[in-house]
Amino acid sequence: MRKSAVAIAITFVSLIGLSSCANTANGLAKDGRQASSALDASTHRILKAGAN
């Protein structure tokens, strides 16, 4: 009985750890998209300023 309780506890800890990794990966993807949009917008502003 004790082995199964330990196995269940390890499973829950592993699932919590994996879910936090998924949240981090999603956050990094969102940050990457925002940084890309900001870089694109600043590039357009620079090119527009140079065209005048």
C-alpha cells in the first residue's frame, strides 16, 4: 500500500511540473510574437522617416 501512495505522489508532482513547463512555453511564445510585432512596427517607422 505504501508503494502505491508514493507512486501516486510522484505522479502528481510530475504532472504539476509538466503543466508549469507548458505555461512557460506558452508565455515565451506570446512574448516572441509581441517582440516580433514591436520590431516590425519600429522598422516601418524608421523606413517611413527615411522616405521623407
